[in-house]
Amino acid sequence: MGSTMWRVVKQRNGKDQISSTDQPSTAVAKDPREHVTGRAIAVWLAALITYIVAIVGRTSMGVAGVEALDRFHINASQLALFTAVQVGVYALAQIPTGIIIDRVGAKKTMVVGALIMALGQVIIAFTTSYPLAVIARVFIGAGDATAFLGAMRLLPAWFPLRVTPLFTQLTAGLGQLGQFISAVPFLAILHAAGWVPAFLSLSTAGLLIAIVGMIALADVPENSSTARMSLRERRAAKKAAKTAAEGGASAAAEEKLTIGQTLKTVTTHPVCWQGFFTHWTGLMHQCIFTLLWGMPLMMLGMGLKPSEASVVLVINTLSVIIAGPLMGMVSARTGRDRIKVVVAIAFINMAVWIVFLAPSNPPAYWAIIVVNILMAGLGAMSNFGFDSVREEVDRKVLATGTGLANMGGFVATMLAAQGVGFLLDIAAPDGNYTWETFRIGWLAVVGVWAIGFVGLLVAKRAAARFVAQQSRFELEPTE
């Protein structure tokens, strides 16, 4: 009789169990991510800074809207196209970017993305042509798409899986500092020095983070002892570390999936769609409010002063940052049961808005502050889907699966934002937007949320069946 062979299989309780396989036991690699190291923190900080700068680029046109009207001689609907293009390109680029990251690595993709963002900001800085400026926003959206996905791909390679939910939320939350940078320092430069210096500063930031990325980012951990190895030995050690970091059981290199296989694996995986609708129901309200309709709702619908509305946005940002780590701990503790939390929060988030919009007269100032604290804080659950994808999806397609999940909130934002505008035009064709017209406009948000909520429930059921099937195994030794 031959010797018995075994392999590791993930079970419902999240622990590893043993089952039989025909792979040699000596091929099992040791996981290098047992502790959080200083090098891991350095890699994460480099990825975080890249993401922050990406959000600055994403939100910069929003705070420069008045200046953009004069510079490009456009109307409000043309101005709104800047945001639509940014969000649309970002969403559509998620799966292609995920495939690229899975095939060439996060480091190269993020560095190139930073350079593409820098190019877009240079064009924005110098052009006075509206069509060319829209093309520049395409570049910025495409470059932006690499930052968060790249960071999500690096986390499981560098950190123990027990803490990756926390760092996922820290990344998403601290990334919102980019919105603060747009609203304060960037806006100050814009008003003090003008359009060209302000947007050139964003281009310079893109170049700097590309340099930082080339120096500080790394796709997989490397043992410090490799410095004394030969080139061939160092390459062999790097390959072994990469195999371990990707959760592989064999030190032999695995054949990469084709693009078609990658797409089929991701688009047929119910956990990826569960992540998609988690993001849809969690992020939609936040994006609609902060990227487009929040300021008009507060200033035109509620009659707030610009300074009062700005305070609400600052509170919103702080709520996201504070809630992120807390939500990360909730996700880590609940594990596969986190989907129950997602469903509850999705329902509460919409209920808060319905209560806020119910009165026929504009609510008090404190009410919009409370709504923003709850919306921003609870909305951090949109990242729960990434934790589920990371735990259940093959690591060879992890970035692509995360990309599909990350599309949900932005697809919902495009649909709902355009729907609000359509209903506002019907309710107030003269452009005289009041509280009542915004109540009508927000029906589009309710409708898009309802579609996402139904999708979430369907995906939740399908994912539960899939995970249950995957978790069944028989411990039978091979002879």
C-alpha cells in the first residue's frame, strides 16, 4: 500500500480541516502571514496613500464645479457629465482591472494607474475644451479603478486572514481623507492660485505616488534572508513565498487561468454576486449624496447655507473614518454570518431616508446631520462583500471577484443619480427645485435600492447553498 496523502479544506466554521489528495505532503508550504509585520504595514500604507490620492482625483471636480462652469462654458447637465463619466468608467473598469491585477500583480497595475491619473489631471489643468476635459475624466476614472482593487489584492498576501477585514475597513475609511483634501487644501489652492496650479498639484501627487509605489509596494512577502542567496535561489524563494501567500498547497507554480476561465469563474460564483449587491445596497446612498445630489438637496431643498452644507459633508467623512474599524471588527467576528448584518443594515439605511423624507416640510438642520452620521457609518458595511469574496473565491481570481463586487455601488449610483435628475426635471421643468421636488426625485433612489435588496436576498440564498456544497467533504485516505 502507498502512503496516505492529505490536503487542507476550508469548513463552515472557518477552520482548516484535512481531506485526502494525491499531492505529496512535502509540498505544503508554510503560511508566512502569521503575524502583522512592519513590512506589511509599509506596503499597506503605500497602497492607502495611493487610494487617498485616487479619491482626491475622483472628488476634485465636484468642489471645482462653479469654476468649471466658467472655464468650459457649460451648463449644469454638462457639468454633471463629469461625475457620470468618472463613476461610469470606474465601474466598467473593475473587472478588466481585476483580471490585469490577477495576471500581472497589484504593484505594476497600481503604479501604471497612478501615472494614468496624473496624465488625466495634466489635461484637465491646461485644456479649455469641454470634450477633451471629458476624455481626461475617462483617464482619471480608469486610473482610479486600480487603487482600491490593488489594495484589496495586497491585503491577503501580507496580513493574517483574521485581521484582513479590519484593514479592509481601515483602507476604505481612511481613503475618505481624499474627500477632505479636495474640500479643504485643494479648494484653497484653487481659490488662491487658480485652476492650472490646483490641478497640476493633483498631477504631481499622482507622479509622486507612482514613485512611492515602485519603491514600497510588493505583491508578496519576501524572506529577508534572500539577500544572501544567489539570483536563482532568490527567484525560487520568491516563487515559494508567492505560492504560500496565495494560499496554495503546492510549491509548484500553477498554470494561470485564461481570461475566459477567469470571467466564467467569477460571474458564476454566487458569493461574488452577493458581494455585488452588498455593495449596491450599502454604498448607493453615500455616493448619491456626496458625489452629486447632496449639496443641491441641502441648499435648494432645505435652504441651508453653503457653510452649513459643508459642515454636514465633513461630519459625513468623519463618520466613515470612525465607523470603518468598528465595521471591520464586526465583519471579522460574524464571519459567514455577516450577510445577516448586511441585510439588516441595508434595510435600516433605506428606512432612515424614508423617515427623513416623509415630512412635507424640510426637516431641521440636526436631522440631516443625523442622517449623514447613520448613512456614512452604516454604509461601511458595503465592504463586507469583499471579506466574503476573499474567504470563498479562488485566489487566482481574487482581484477580479473583488472587482465585480466593487461594481455594485457604482452601478446603483449611476442608475439612481440619473433617475433623480429625470424625476426632478419632470417635477420642476422650470428648474425651481424645492423640498417637494426632491422628495419626488428620491423615489428613484428607493426604486434602485429595492432592486438591489431583492438581488441581495436572492444572492444570499444562492451563496448559502454554494458554500454548504463546498464545505461537504469525506475524510477518506487514499491508498
